[in-house]
Amino acid sequence: MHRIGPAYVGVLLIELSMPWAKSLKEKRSLIMPVTEKLKVRFPVSVARLAGLDAHDWELIGVSAISHDAVWLEGMLRKALDFVGAREATVLRSQLDIEAWELEQ
């Protein structure tokens, strides 16, 4: 039987604020380019999680998996910096990395 090391799963939650957005359409025009560019620039999956019916805030989730926890954390921090450099304001964020192993 092969010895397989752990796989690390990283999840980044980002709460964004756009108090100047006056409609859902205006908010989507800010959020959609950010989520699409995240997927192009970084090897991540992105989901819009909450605030979909609010025009001034949204919660997005970013996730990735790797065999290297240090690389994974660094990459997700760069993704957070990327989002923070856009028009929306990052209110808060949470980054968690968990090790997963196949059961023997």
C-alpha cells in the first residue's frame, strides 16, 4: 500500500462592502469581474455565498486544495490582497486550512 501524505484544503471567506452601490445590478457589475478574475489569476474556486439580495454587501468564498500548506496559505493571502485592491471594501475575512488524509 502506498503512503500518501496529507492534502490541504484552504477556505477563504471575504465579506465585501459597497455602500455606494444603489442597485443589485450595480453591485453585480463590481462583484462579477472580481470573482471571474480571481479564477483566472489563481488556481481557486469562487462562490457567492451571502448578500445576494443586498445591494451594498456580499460574502464570497474562495477555496483551493494542495499538497503544500505553506504555498496554499500564501496563495490565498495573495487572492485576498487581489480582492482588497478592487473597488469593493473588505470588511473582514477568515482563512482556514485543514489537512485531510485518506483513511487506511
